[in-house]
Amino acid sequence: MTNTYSQFYWDDLTEGQDVSPITLPATYSMVLLSAIATMDFFPGHHDPEYARGQGQEGIYVNTMTYQGLVDRVVTDWAGPQTFIARRKITMQRPVYAGDTIIGSGKVTRLHLDGDGRGLADLKIDISNQNGLCCPATVTAALPRRVS
């Protein structure tokens, strides 16, 4: 079976362009296994009683899961030849097991680096059904049609 992926080229982007949204269920398994896969054994990511003792609704995603979600929004939209050159996130609200994750974004700036590499600055938002959870800024390097 062959997978085909579409790829955006830097030359085809425009400032203000929307990044295609993604929607994912934050299943109990996803929250738990993401923490385990990143070796983050903080109890709030796997122990519901501990999380509720912190004043949380239940277990919640960890920092590296937010980072991965931001990167996934970018690469699902732009394509597999896209390189995340810079990422800055701000965790504002938890995503709990059982939530719906919504990732969206916008191209804010297109520019070239000193080597002529095509860079796109993006504003990416990770939200749940209750609103914004993790705003992020990303600089992504995309292939160019001309160099």
C-alpha cells in the first residue's frame, strides 16, 4: 500500500492563508500513552485521583503532547517535507481525557533566511470544546519551487 501526501511549497503560500484544521479525540488512552511515550510519569497525566486532588477534572495532556499537536497541525497541512524550525507554546488551559482537540492556524509572515530557505511564520491554536488551550507560534521551512 502506498501513501500519498500533498506538499505545499513556500512559493504557493500567502500571508493570511488559513492552515487546515484538525480535530482529534483526546481519548483516555491517548492522554495516558502520550505521557508514557515521552517518559513523563507525573501523576496528573495518568492518575485520575491525583489529578482531581490538584483541582483538575481528570488526567490531562502533558507539555510534549501539546508540542506534538502543534507540529501535527503544521505538517498535516503543509506536508511531509516541512521542517519545524522554531516552536513556542503557551499552555493556558488543560486538555483532559474525553475532550475534543481542535487544531487550527494561519500564515502570518513569509520570508527567506540568509540561505534562501523559504520560511513561513504561523500562528497555531490548540483548543478543546471549551476554548483556547495552547496558542503557539511556529516557523516552518517549506521546499521552494524556485531557488
